[in-house]
Amino acid sequence: MPTIHDVAARAGVSTATVSRYLRGEKVRAADAVRAAVAELGYSPNAVAQSLKSGRTATIGVVVPDVTNPFFAAVAKGLEQVCRAQSFRMLLANSDEDAEREQEILADLVHRVDGMILAPATEQDRAPLHLREAGVPVVFLDRELAGGELFDAVLVDNAGGARAAAEHLIGLGHTRIAFINGPVDTTPARGRREGFLAALDEAGLKPAPEHDLDGGFREDTAHQLALRLLALPHPPTAIFTGNNLMTVGVLKALQEMRVRVPADISVVGFDDLTLGSLLRPPLTCVHRPDVEQGALAMRLLLNRIREQAPDRPRRIVLGTELVVRESTGKPPRARR
Amino acid sequence: MPTIHDVAARAGVSTATVSRYLRGEKVRAADAVRAAVAELGYSPNAVAQSLKSGRTATIGVVVPDVTNPFFAAVAKGLEQVCRAQSFRMLLANSDEDAEREQEILADLVHRVDGMILAPATEQDRAPLHLREAGVPVVFLDRELAGGELFDAVLVDNAGGARAAAEHLIGLGHTRIAFINGPVDTTPARGRREGFLAALDEAGLKPAPEHDLDGGFREDTAHQLALRLLALPHPPTAIFTGNNLMTVGVLKALQEMRVRVPADISVVGFDDLTLGSLLRPPLTCVHRPDVEQGALAMRLLLNRIREQAPDRPRRIVLGTELVVRESTGKPPRARR
DNA sequence: CGGGTCACTGTAAACGTTGTCAGCCAACGT
DNA sequence: ACGTTGGCTGACAACGTTTACAGTGACCCG
């Protein structure tokens, strides 16, 4: 692989001249250099450039799981903006595991100019090290308990959950189960808050056995749904805290031949790609995903460009309740 | 951010000694160095290491679109193996665009030790440059027309498509439409081959207006499906060449209130995450996805380790026809 | 024709690491 | 007492760039 020295030798100039030519400065031997570059098929070594300049033109992205359609969509938004601005994207999955996340961060610090992170828990301390190391961080969909020291692009979790709960309450439901994510996580905390607020305003209180943590996982939610069905007083509606858990619940209901919404209504936070094709089409809290990624990346790249340490910016995106057919009035028999 | 010099100074030794200590060699001042490292919170600069060693411990991954659940699953497999072997993953989407792909490759050559690539077309010449640059490449799900010069992890496209077609033929269908991807793409070519072979054996020939290219895109497939329905002799079954197009077709059928499988049967290549929850549950050609990614990455990392230029390896994974409820006998009226 | 300006150029020193090399010292054998 | 070994060490040169600095020559002006 040819280096700048080879080009310089061939063009009969110094490396400095080649370097300058490449950066667009006016150079007498431009033609010769251009020819040499072409003949040798030279392209500058990015690693050497990084070492010299201290910039890697690379962004680290840590999400729980790209397989989750929400994060896949977010990743797409991130990547689009990234490449449009000549940055690259180093992607890693934390699997919702704070320890693994920490390893990944430590590994990535030196290789990136900035970091997009959806932390596994709000108690996470690892990101503070990043800050010390001078690596700008933007939190995506989740943030730290420590307060708003970092930039973040979030979604109106409380508002979305409240809308979903109010919708169910409006239909006449009183026994509403909530299969949520871990409450030490921004979205789960916010969603619970909105959910409880709506219930409270309607004079309702959730039974403890209806207020569950499904760990944002399909299989856990699946089991919890089965357990809910086995209860002496099963709920007439289930609100799920993310897309994966919605799938788990729907599969459980299908297995047990529970009719939706005749027997049980289901609302999910997050749309499903195939939401409209499901049996029945899913009522859900819809929200921008690609846009959320794009926004986060733009925020980060701006932050990297202007080194002026502006105070942290928090962007909160709105949600939309999409009413399809998985929700209806509660069954008479159980009321 | 402290460097190895800072550590050396603090420990009262030379940088060489620190470097040796860090690589695990026996060093007299081990205690002092350990202490200095801890106190300064030093960690080696990966960029400098890369420059010196010529290795980046990074793998470039170029797929059409991470948002496609198949590639999301593949990406997960890739990443798992990657991290298990202390490599990182640079991810980019080509959007099925050969030109964009070429830009990405050129950009990534110097930053990676190897490359996983799902080329946009089989005519693609860009990967040959990678080979010249000494960057090992493993093709994923797709390969080049130029013959088998590269490693590749593929799937038995012809076999899967044949099974799907035979299933439909067995049910009595004779007018089967095929919405395929671009035939200058490995999977689309193979799938067409298997499809046509099965029809041929049954003494059937597809009408030209039933043999379509949906570009692997949901929206295009959607339009094509609408066009098929408007035909004087619409097909009684549709076989779709990938997951996105299956979705497009299903949505079109739903819009037009066409009953599946009463009016039209549908089989798709690729499962859908929610395949079993759809109305009706989807009959499809299922195949390993996470495993395919994991396999490809293992192949690549082995290739990087052993520099012995072994001859290219091609791995072809099997498929499985999952019969659910979207296929049935053709409607009487139309036969 | 001397001096000054201008536009460009080459030399060389970084960036942070690793690896080669020669050198040092203690321990050992004679 | 002295050479030899062996284990460890530090100085220094890379790796491929960029860039500060100090030229260099062409050109113009008086």
C-alpha cells in the first residue's frame, strides 16, 4: 500500500507538498502530484491522520440490541446523519447489561470522537468517565439519574403512557395490568409515571400483581402474561412498556386462545413494523424512531464541532396514540 | 489524557518498560508501573497502537439496510462474535446502491482489518480493490458474478424457493406470481432459478406479467401487488423474494380486501419476526440469520489470523419451509 | 541592479506506541 | 579474579501523517 512518501518521490516533491495538495492548497506541482496519486492508487492512511490530529471521525454507538426494531430504526437515523457528515459509526450492543456496557465504553473511548449511548440503567456511572476523557456524549432514549449533565434526545414517555391509559379507562377498563421495563431506566420510569397518573385521576389504583417488570424482554413478558391470565381476577386490559414485550404478550394470548380485544384489550408503547397487519391490528403509542436517531447524531456532531461547552440540551419528542383494533370495551362477564 | 510517557515518568522507568509490562512481560518495576497506571487512569491509545502495528482490530460491515430485520439479526450475530474476539465493528448501510457502497468501501479500507459485505449487485467490482489492498473480505448472503474468489456465507436460495413453489403447486396453484429482487443479485438469481425449476417440472410456465422485480423494497412490491390484482387473469398465489416485499404484498392485499388464503395464497422467502401473529400466520421459507452472521464473522476472523492464503471457502446454509396459514388451495371460481 | 514582496517549497519535529538493539548488573562457574 | 551467561533495562528508530518554520526563487519596483 503506497504512502505519501511514495507519492512525493514519484512526483519529485516533498511529502509536505503532497499533503498540502491533498488538503486543497495551491501547489505548483499539482499536475505531477495528481498524476502520482492516480498512478499509485494512493489514499491517505486514516490511522496516521487520526494519530496526528487526535480526531478519529468515528462515533461510538451503544444500544441494548439492534435486533429490536426500534433501535434498528434509530441506528439507521444515526448512520444516515453520520455518513452525510463524513463520520463513521462503531456499533455495539450492550444487551441491557451495565457491566458489558462498561467494557464497551472503556474499549471505545480512544477510538471515537463522540458517543451515542442508551445506558442500561439510570444508575450507570461509566458515562462520567467519558466526560472526564473529553468525549462528548449524547444520551439516546435514556439518561442518567444524576441529573441533566449530558445532552439527551428523549421521548415523552409519561405523556404517551398517559394517553394509552386514558384510552383504556375511557373504554371502561378498571383492571389494567402494566408490563413495564425496569424502573431504573428512563423510559420505564416515565411510562409508569404517566400510567399511574392517569389511573389516579380516574380514581383507580393498580393491584400490585398488575404492576410488573418484564425487563423489556419478549420472553419475560410472555411468562408474565401467562401468569396474569392465571390470576383469580385477571385484568381486562394489558399495557406493555415496549415493542418486544408487546410481542411476548400477544404470543401468550394467542397460545391461550384469549380473544383480543373481546376478552382482553392490549395497548403497546412503540409501534410494531407490522402493527397494522396483526390479528387484530395493534393499538399503540407511536413515536418517531429514525428521526430520533438522526436528531441525536446531529446534536452530537454539533457538539463536537463547536467546542464551546454550551450547557446540555434535552430534546423531548412527542408521541401519538394510534388506535387500531386491539382495544375495546371490557367484557361484560367480568365487570 | 495521560500517555505512556506520563506513566513511565511517574514510575521512574522508560516507556519501553511500561509497554512491556502492559503486554504481560516480566518487569522488575511491575509494582511501580501498576501503581502509576492506576493513579493516572492510563489506558493505551488505540490509534497509536494501530499505526505501529498496522492492525486496527476493527471489522467493516456493509449491509443494504439494518432496518431490515434479516440484516438486523445478521448484524447481531456478527457483533457477538466480533466482541467475543476483541474486535470492533464499523457498520454502514449501502441502501442497495452500488455507488454508495463503493464510497463506503473506499472510506473504510484503511480503517479495518477485514470486511463483511453484502454487495449491492453481482457485477460490483469494488471488492476487488479491497483484495488488492490486502483486506480480507467475506461475502454475506450475496457474492460476485466473477466467480468464487472470495469467502462467502450463503443460503440455499434455489432450494428454498423450489420448496415454496412445490408447496404451492402441490396445493393446485397454476398461476403463481413471483415478486423477486433484482436478478443481478445472488439471492434473487438463486431464488428465481429454484422457482422456475419447480414450475418447469410441473409443466408450468410463468406468464411474463407474473415474473416481477420488486427491488427488495416494500413499496415497490406493494405497487406490483396492486398491479397483479388488476390483471384480467390475476394469479392465485404470490411468492415474494424477501421479507420486506412480503410485507408490501400483505399490506396491498389487506387494502384491497383480498382474503388470504381464500382468494390468494402468499409465501415469502424470509420469516417475519411476527410471522406467527399475522392475519393469517405466514407460510414462509425460514432460514438461520443470527447464525449466518456469526458464521461469516468467524470465517473472516480466522482468515485474518492465519495469513496462509487458503483457497476461498463457501458455506451454504439450509432453509426450511414453514407452512402456516397464508397458503391454501386456489379458489374454485378462478381455476 | 539592489531590495522587497510574494507564492510556494522542503526540512524536520511532532502524535503515542512497539520493537530492535546494545548495555547493564548480578550470579555463576572456572 | 575473571569471563560468561541470563534477565532485565533504556535509547532510539520506526509507523504515515500534518504543520511550524525557515528557506527559495521569481518577480516587481525604484
